[in-house]
Amino acid sequence: MAKDPRTTPRAVKAPHGAHVMEMTWADGHKSVLPHEVLRGYCPCAHCQGHGGTISFVPGGDLELREIEQVGTYALTLTWGDGHSSGIYTYEYLRALCHCPACLPETQFPLPKEGETT
Ligand SMILES: [Zn+2]
Ligand SMILES: [Zn+2]
């Protein structure tokens, strides 16, 4: 299987104290991933249940403590409250991109009502 440059990361940046994680991909795209989006769309079964659809789950600590690579296909993120069961595949992370180019078409928007903190 050839690697798709769109889902092959070149760099992951998450400066301490920042509220976004940045990923640069092999196709040159720079993704902006707000912590709120990453946490709210945590793909683990605890957050999402077993319904099969991914939805925004508000709450939880938004401090990104740790980023760990899983094999060659995903990252796990550890949050300030110790939650770390979400496995974010590169494909999923790319789909979560909230850069100005991707934002209008994202399938994973932040809720509009300002119910998040
Ligand atoms: Zn989760
Ligand atoms: Zn983007």
C-alpha cells in the first residue's frame, strides 16, 4: 500500500501553553488542530460509545500533556486529567484539520452555542 502524502506526517508541534497542535504533512499542508476539537472528538469508546458515529463531546481537561506515536499510523494524546485512550489515526487527524482552508468543509465542527469552556 503506497503511503498517501496527505496522511503522512512530517512534523507535529504542540508548544507548551498553546491551544492548538500543528501538524505538517508530506504534501506540504499545515494542519491546525485546536485542543478543544481534538478532545471533543476523542475517538475512544469511552467518549464516543459504540454508536459508530463520531460526535462532539464537551468537557474534559483541554491541556495536552503528551503526544505518543502508535506504530506508523496514529497518535495517542494524553490530557491533563489523564485521559489517553483515544487513538487518532493520521487520516482522522487530517480530517480534523481546522486551518482556514479546511475549516469551511470540516465534518468535525465545534459546537456553535458556546457551551464549551
Ligand atoms: Zn476519549
Ligand atoms: Zn487544513
